[in-house]
Amino acid sequence: MALKKFNNIYLNLFLLSCCFATLITFTQGNNKFWKDQYPFIRKASSFSSSSSSASSSSSASSSSSKSTGSNGGKKEYDYIVVGGGTAGCPLATTLSQNYSVLLLERGGVPFANINVSFLSNFHLTLADTSPTSASQVFISTDGVFNARARVLGGGTSINAGFYTRASTRYVKSSGWDAKLVNESYPWVEKQIVHEPVFEPWQRAVRDGLVEIGISPNNGFTYDHLYGTKVGGTIFDKYGRRHTSAELLASGNVQNLDVLIHATVQKIIFDTTGKKPRAYGVIFKDENGVQHEAYISRRRRSEIIVTCGAIGSPQLLLLSGIGPKADLEKLNISVVHDNKYVGKHMSDNPLNTIFVPFNRSVKQSLIETVGITKRGVYIEASSGFSQSPDSIQCHHGVASAEIGQLSTVPPKRRTREHIEEFKRNKRDLPREAFHGGFILEKLAYPKSKGHLILNNTNVDDNPIVTFNYFSHPTDLRKCVKGIRIVEKLVRSKPFINFTQSTKETFDKLLNLSVTANINMIPRHTNDTKSLKQFCKDTVISIWHYHGGCHVGQVVNKDYAVIGVHRLRVIDGSTFHESPGTNPQATVMMLGRYMGVKILRDRLGKSAGV
């Protein structure tokens, strides 16, 4: 009876663990051990625009990092990379082999943050809503909670760790050099990717998927193949996370400067020529002091934006590149009028089904995936929040308490309601946290949204709309995906592992409706209509993309259209999210474009 009594509350917490939570994290970057391995990482306040620890390469092909131009003898770089995330770290590392690079990251380091570093604390990483958090919560206008990375390593520091390559179709449609792609993925994999410790829950999911026809069983592979597979992970066998920040260790320390807590506010342009030319950035340090950094006037020096699908269009807009009318409303000087910046954004909608277990299981993040030909992917996770601290803590704005209150009119979502949920939660039995989630994600959503500035403060989230399920095809695919999950739950490997029976799927839908965390009002026919279930229980798995599309905002070489010396290289350029999970391809793209840029300048032997 105790479990039944608390079903609604513990399911809230469980799904929250899968998606969001809010808890205090440990101070980022206060340990000394990482400083020996990464001596080029410094706080932004240590930056001097006239001197730096980085020096030019002894190679004759390298430009001098102390060159002077029109900036009064101030320090200049061959490349300034804005955003030390999934793409930014491998890109900066590669470019530093031959040229001076300044990498600017608005967050801290992941190395000394145990919530970032350990799989067991995954849900707590997403939890922190403090100003120094590794993740920054935002809520789309759709009413769906989401997160932006705010830490060196970007999304690789806060995600569920699953690693899988893009399909050969995706590589071809992107116009990439397949040979260089197949050299760039292994460069990442050899340094930070591992085969997962295959847990019993994941095995049950795999066997169930194969039994219901999501076949063949492709075993462990990084490749994107129809059927069921086990992918890679950036968590090692000890449960420790390895992020793209670790790729910086492969950089040329003589050519690389990395500044943390460096928040770029805008890109600076010289507008005296026929086309605006980017030549520097303005950023503030952890104390709020402003600095300027410049690229060399030498040919091919560039600023490269790698701030992600939210940060990159936001920075372009703040810098004067975007729809003229929108910029003028905020008194932003127009550098280049481009109506496509921030437009045609997508997020892959996710719906989840909670499944209680008949046994205690170890925590697992995404390891198994069913890649169907119906345009949906089936994944699974398990075992979150089984510590007393996780059960009893207050989870803040993106929490189960708020999720429960989504059924309450906004004006009645009072602090008293939240406190009542907190009090009830303290009495939850630990056994209530034995369970897992089946995740059903749309592969290629046709529904499109957009991003516009909320204000001119770069620290504030822009206004983002994804328009989930606004296209009827997406809704039909979601229903097909839920039907696949229903078959999976009724498969023999599944029933042997869980408390489920062939008749329990409707009950699981009811539980999942109650548990879901978003700000979308519930409907009484959620479980009678799977279309309504899809719309009301949609959440995000952080695979949003677009806003700086190739062909609209950047060209095929990722150079920003209409200006000189500026590129965008990250997921904001994607028309589709690659593979089942994008992080592998975003890291690959950073390495790929770094090598391509070097080879364009130095010849085919560069960047090896």
C-alpha cells in the first residue's frame, strides 16, 4: 500500500532523474590536479590582451601569436574559438597543432566537479540551477524543460554519455569527405570512448527489442545500423565521465590558451569594407570585467563560434547578424541582415514510459538502442536517485514538485504547494526507486520552431519555441513508437525482468502521464488517445539543433554568409540530428573541420 500511495510522487522523481533535477553541485575547478595536465587553462580574469602564456609554434608554417595589426600592439591569435564545448574542444586542439588559438568558455572546468564526473551523479548535474552550474535550465515556450551546457566540454559534460556515429546517408547528405570523417571519429574514440558495462536491465531491453522484430541484433558497434545495437559511452568501467575537454590534452601547449568563465558578449566587426570583417570579441571574466581579444590581420585568421544550437544563433544576433527588424527592436546595430538566423530550429521530441522492476538494479544510462524503419528510436535507462540524499533533497524549479503542479493553474502554483510535495517526498521508501524508463524518440521531426532574443544580456536565455508535434507526421510517428514500446513491455524478456504483465501497459501509461515533468496541462483522455499522450507528455533529450543552417546562415564550409572571417561549427548548422544521439558527430565535426582548415592552409599532410 505504501508503494501504491506514493506512486505519483516517486514516478515524478524518477522521470526527473532521467531528465532534470536541481541540486547543489560542488565548486567547479577547485582542485589542482587538472592544472598540471592542462597548464594552458586559466581563469578569464588572468587574461591580458597584450601578453599571454601561449607562444607561436616553431614551425615555419605557423603565424606568430605576437603579431601586430591595427590593435596597437595588443596580443592577436590566428584563431579565436568561442565556446569550449562538444565541437569547440576538438576544433581548438586540432588547430593548435600549427596555429595560435584562444578558446573562450563561459563555464568552469568539469574535472573537479563530482556531479559531472560520475555516472551515479548524472541526474544531479542537470539539477543545479545556481549561476555557476554546469547546466543552465531553460523552458521553451512549449512548456518543456531543457538544458544548455555551461562548462568546458559542453554537452559531453552533462549528457547521458551515449556514443554512436551518424549514418552513411547522413554523411553523404552533409557533403562531408567520407575518408576524413572515418579518420575523425576514431581520433575521438581512442581518447574518450568506451564499451559500456552491459547491465541486466539493458540486456532485457535488447532481447525484447529483437524478439518484437527490431532486428538484427547488431551487437556492440559505433555504427548506425537498422536493428538493435549496443553503442559506446563516454563513461568508463568505473563510472567516470570522459568529456571533450580531455581532448585538449592532445593540443600544442605552446599554441593554446583556454580561458574559463569567459563569457563572450559580442563579436566585433570592421564595417568599413565592402563586407563586414570580424576581427575580435568582447568578453567578460568571472568578476564582470570586460576584455577584448583579437585575431591577426593575416589572411585566413578567423573567429569560430561553437556555442551550440542555442548559444550560436544567440551570439550572432547579439553581434548584429540576423533579421534586421528584430535587431532594431533591441537597438542592436545591424552588421548583416539575415532572416534565417535562429529560424527552422528542431528538437527531437521524447516520450517515456516508466516500468517498475521486481528487483533492485544498478543505475544505467543509455546503452541499448532500437533503430527502427518507422522513424523512431527506442532507448532505455534505469536506477536513478537511489540514495537517501537524492530522495530527500529539494529539487527546485525543474523538479517533480513543479511537474506535479503542471495540472494546477499557474496562479495557484504557490510555494505552499511545493512545500507540501517536499514534505510527502521525505517519507518515500527507498524501494520506490526500483524501476526504469523506456524512451521513444522521433528521429527526424518535421515540426520546426525558432529562437529570438529575450534581451541583450548574453547571460539570459533567448526565447525558444520548438512547436512539438505541430506537423501531423510527427504525431503519427510518435503513436507508432508508443505501439512499439507496448510490444516491448509485453515481450517475454521484459516480463521476466519486471513487475509487468501483458495487461499492465495501460496502467504504465497512466503512471507515466502523472509522472511526466513539463508545464503542459494534462487532459483527461491522455491514456485513451495516444496522440494526446504524445502531446501532453513530450519532453526533451537535449538533441535540439538548427538556427544557423548550412545554405541559409553558413555556407558548406561553415563560413557565415555575408561577412568575412567568421564561421559557425556545431549542431546549430544541422538540418537533422545525426545518428540516434548527436555528440559523437559533433565532436567528429570539430576534429574534421580543424583538419580541413589546416589542410586548406598547409596541404594534405597537415592535421595528421
